[in-house]
Amino acid sequence: ENPGPIPGCGEAIANGPVLQIPSTRIRSYKGSAPLGDMRVSALLLALPAAAAFLPGAPLPSLRASSLLPSSICVPRMAAGDSELSSRRQALASGFFSFASITAAAMSPSSAGAETVKGYTLPPLPYPYNALEPYMDESTIRVHHDKHFQAYLTNLNKQLEKFDLRPIPLTKVQKYALADQTPEYGPVIRNNGGGFYNHGLFFSSLGPASSSGAPSPALAKAIDASFGSIDEMKEAFGKAAATRFGSGWAWLGVAPDGKLIVSSTPNQDNPLMDGVEGPKMIPFLGLDVWEHAYYLKYQNRRPEYISAFWNVVNWEQVSSNYEKFASKQTPVKWV
């Protein structure tokens, strides 16, 4: 039955169901109301399927949520509704908000780099001068504290702008190239990618004195895929040196389990659906933007690429491979 006017929803009319979300429950109503807030629409475009299973169901974690006003009403699409002309676009628009609230319901207390206030910059896991003479202290200091920080700052600004709660960073990568909307356009692609890529990069380095060697499992995979570690380095170096302009070189695991190398432009990475290059789970990346090497190597990128191998932390890279990439799971460096 038509419940009549719903507080905060304007006049109800009997032309279809409406979702009203108070701060603690999802309820189903007849009627409709205009919605002008893109932040709310992004959330609710992802809710129709869930709402069918959750009418009247309590969501305790929303009681304290600052993401929702006291009452929100939007038309709820029925299954197969012709107005939902692009399910993929709807998913792309609503994924971040819906996933974050779902995650909050499942895990009310989250720790680490992903909190309600935004992602946080991980500290450099070694002294700024620890990679000398292969990577100089000045470059590492600026690269980590300025460039890495800038990607983080811009990513968090975008989340704040649209009242979005951070979700696992690997999920940000997957949907970074999805149908573009104001919430998830180039800002998320460039800064979400830049933040993930730099985190993987810095966590995979260490002093030359403790660089070590690939684990037996990784060494076996390298030999099986490339013939030897030297041949892998040659293929990787070629991908890094021939990346035109700015970008990244990657060592990763293809869907068939074989190790491959590739490169991507700008702050793209192979975790992004639809990205340029072969599909893979990267577990080692090299930044070939000039900010990563120009103070020391100027235009001598091949020299920088060669020096990189002296400061690879093979213990960490082997862990990235064995715990994540070999299982077709994105590396979680946070």
C-alpha cells in the first residue's frame, strides 16, 4: 500500500517501489522521489539486487555511519527494469560506496592503511640513504615523501569529495578503468594507481648488502619461464627501457601460471581491468618516471634499470610471489 508522504522524500506516488534508508535500517516503500545527490546515487545504483534480499533487515554498522543522512529515498529498480540500461555502468558507479558499507557491516573495526579517514602513507622500511650508491638519498626522500605522498593526498581528497569510504586498495585497481563517472574517473585511475604502484615499489627494495636471491620456488618459476634469472632481467630491462615517456615495468604471473614481463603507461598497472598489455598479477615493479631517477641518472634510464637489481629485496619479492601472485591474488603490500 502507498504509505503516503515519507519524511525527507517529498510526495509519494504509486508508480513503483522506493528505497528509504534511515540511519539504521533499509525499508521498502511504494512511491518515488527526486534525487539530486550523486554521492547517494552512486551508492544506491549498486543496491537494487541487495535490497531484494534485505527488506527491513537491520544494518547495525550504519548507526554510526557519517556517509548517510537520516533519510534517503530513491526509486528501486526491479529485476530486468528497462531503466537500468547499463548494469556495468551502474556497478562501476556504485561499487566503491556499496562495497565500503558492506565491508563496514562485516568488519566494524578496520586497521592498517585503510581507515574511515582515508589511506595513510606507509613509512619507508629502510633509511633514506640505505639504497646508496644505486639510488641516492635525495631521490628516495623526494620520491617517497613528495611524489608518493601526492598520490595519496589526491586519492584521499577524491574520497572526501564524494564521501566515499576507502576499500581494499587492490579493488581500487581492478575497477579504475571501469565506466568513468565523476567519482571514479581519472583521479582514481591516476592517484589510486600511483599510490598502489609506489607502495609495491618501495616495499620491494632494500639495502644492497641484504638483497639476497629469489627463493627456491621463485627461482624455479623464473627458470621455467625465462630460462635463467639473467634472461628474465634482460626481458624486464627491455620492457622498462622501451616504455615511451612515463610508466612502469612489471614482473608478474599470467593466468596460466607462467611468469611474464610487461610495461604500462603513466600510473596504470596490470591489475586494472582493460589496461594496456597482457593480463597478469604483478609482484615486482620498477618506476620509470623521470622523478624516480633523474637527479642521479639524468637521461640514462638503462643505467638506472641496471642499478635497480642491486637493491631488490628478493626475500620480500619472493613472498609477494608465493603468498599472492602464484595464487592469482593481487599483492597486498599494506
